Amino acid sequence: MPELAEAEFFRKRWHQCALRSPAILRIHTHDAKKLFRTAPAATLRAALTHTVYCNSAAAAKQILFRFQSPVAANTPAINAWLGIHLGMTGELSVFAPTHTPRKHDHLVLYTAAHALVFSDPRMFGRIQFHLGSTAPTWWTQIAPALLSTAFSAKVVAAFLQRRARAPIKAVLLMQERFPGIGNWMADEILWRAAIHPAQPAGTLSPAEVKKLWRECRAVARLALNTIAGRGDELPPDLNIAIPDTWLFNHRWEKGGHCPKTNKTLARAEIGGRTSCWSPTRQKLHA
């Protein structure tokens, strides 16, 4: 499942090409598919064709692209907002403008220089669309980013108390407070904070809460810099070198060991998700 940094990685992939060739000449869609959530595919095609790409942003696990209609005399430009949630298997790719849509290419934006492709084999993703001067509510209502000032230790502590009985691993996956955190990021954060994934959220000490908050921000920053910041392939491809000091590189390897203790890692389903942790470092306490 794409997470915070993966969403930013794919945003950059389209953004860099769309800036060089911004005019949308034609659009291909798979109209019968259920990925088009807020507007029919035909409506999206009609509104986006002949618009010009302006800018984009990634938040949580979602991406927003803004286009504008050509400005006519005495007529204000109209913003067209394209939202993409990658789901489990979604990907944004770039091909030559002669690209022929494949079976799982549900949206293709053709420019003079490129074909911007959203493909999703399992169709867990979604495509959203909005016309208006301001960003749509389905975008503006996303929780404050992990690196924003609104994501404070105090806010995190209050949220944990409201989910006091839930295992902390499950709480970290709640997008209404921890936007963009998915399975691997949650494991990485808890391992760095030395907190057991099954620890009830309400039993964390003030010091543990502060450390958890700090590691949420640190892992988000590291992921954005390392995964979204360079390369043309996502981990586990070797084009991007994830340091061996991360849990990421060891969490699923056979006989994987903790990078800090060199002891064998443990794995189990916690909070409905397969989790990995270091038993000697992350101990469950009362």
C-alpha cells in the first residue's frame, strides 16, 4: 500500500513531465470501472481536455493535481482539480505520447510530449474530480501533515487517550490523526521509539508519547528525503539505497535481525496487520 513518501514520489514523476509539456490534448479513461468516485469519467474527460497543468501536492496517501482552462477575454480561469488515491497497486507512470492504453491503464492524460498514465491492476484506488476556484473538501479535510506545526505532541497524546485500549500499531494506522502512515512506516516508528506494537495506546507514558511523536516526524522526514527525493524506482528496487540502519531492510528478510541489537526479529498480526518488531528492544509493559 503506497504511503506518504510513495505518494510524493509518484506526484513528482508526473509533475516533472507535466511542467515541460503542460497542455492536455486528449484523455483516455476506462469508463466502466468504479475508480471514478466523484464525477463520471465522461465529465472528467470533457472538463480536463485542453486545460493546462499548473501544480500539484501530496498529502497523506493522496495526490492532487491542479489544471486551468485557457483564459478567454474577460473570463476568469477555471480550476480543475484531479485527485488520485493509489490504493494498493496504483502507480503513476510516464510514457511517450504514442502510448497505447493497456488493460489496467484507467486514466491517460496525453500531452505533446508525454502520456501520463494512472494504472491500477486491482482497482483499490480512486480518481476524484472537482471544478471550482478552491480545492475540494475531500482534499482540505485531510488531517494535518506529520511535519506541520498542527501535528503536536499534545494533539497526539489526546488522540492516544481516546483510543486507549487499541494497540498502538493499529492507532498509528488511523489516517484521521496519522495521515500517510502505513504498515512499514508504523513498524519503523515503533521500532525507533522502542515501543511494542501491541502496547495499548493509553498505557504509554508521557515520555513514550513524546518519543513516538518525535519518531513519527523523523521517519516521515527520512522517508520523504530518501524515497521521494531521488531515483526513478521505489524500494525494494536497488536504485534507491535504504540504509541498513533502518528496520525496513530487515523486517521481511528470512532470519532478519534487529539493526540495533542484532537479535532475531518477531512477526505477528497485530491490530489486523502483519507487524515486525525487535523483542529485545520493544517490550510489552503494563
